[in-house]
Amino acid sequence: MASRKTAPVPKGYRTVTSHLVVRGADAAAEYYGTLFGAEVLNRVVAEDGFTVLQMELKIGNSIVRLSDEMPAFGVLSPLSLGGTAGAIHLYLRNVDQIWEAALAQGAGVVIALSDMPWGERYAKFVDPFGHVWSVSRKIDVPATVTDGTVRKADSFSVHEPRADHLDPTLEQVIVEPGQGKAA
């Protein structure tokens, strides 16, 4: 009897799959279910009966993996690390409703929802588990500048998340616009 060949990429997955480490995987799954309509496809727990080793969530047509943090193995959540170096982006038809729901469920604002010069209605927030999400939907691209100048994104500042701080960001210390390199 010939053995059946196993596909290298499981059904429903793509080549790249996000895997989020959180403090409280079951609570995170509930949060993502309420906010994004995420559906739990499966859940594997450790021998302690509650630490989630792996959970698969389906959000729209994508699968995201989720697990509890496991400090003994160096697997830490953004809450333990004090931030995250990545973000997950979702294209959504109902971006305005998702944005309002995220705020109502305790998300922190990174970039408020607005129409961006690259042709998206876009927002970015931090969920209660420390992960950064950006959400958007395509819109008509604003009129292109015809005189050859670079279009400036006046509605978007790379320093906006820290605008309420008195201390400058590292980027502001290193290079101030029109000033060249800082001394």
C-alpha cells in the first residue's frame, strides 16, 4: 500500500503565518473573537491543563496561531517584553466599526483612524495583550501632485505617538528636519 503524501503547507494556511504569544491565550482568543470575529479552529494545552501551547484562530480567510507565554523557554509576550517589534495588518470592509469596537474594548491608540495619502482608510492600535494591529480598507488615492514635487503626508506624523511627551524621540534627537545630523 502506498503512503499518502503530506502537503508541506496545511490546508487553509499560506507560506507566512503569524504566531502571537500572549499572557492569557484563552482571554485573547475571546477578545479577537469579539473584535474580529475570530473562530478557534483548535487548541492544544500543556500537561498542566491550562497553558495553551498552540491555538489556531481563523480571522477572515487567514489563520493566526496563538499561544501563552512560557518564560522558562524564553517565549515572552509583549507585556513581558515591554513592547513589540511587529504588527499585524488586516484589510477589512468595516474598518470604522472595528476601530470603534477596538477602542470600546480597551485598545490603545497608536494612529487614529483617518484617510491616508497612500489610498487607505487606516488606523493602528495596541490590544490589551500588547500586540499592535493596523486595520484599513482601500479608498481612492488622493490626487497625485503633477508638478514633480514629493507629496507630503500632512495628516501623518512619524512622531505623533509621542507628541504628548516632552522628551524628543530618538529619531528627533538624531535628525531634526532641516538640521541635518544632530551633534
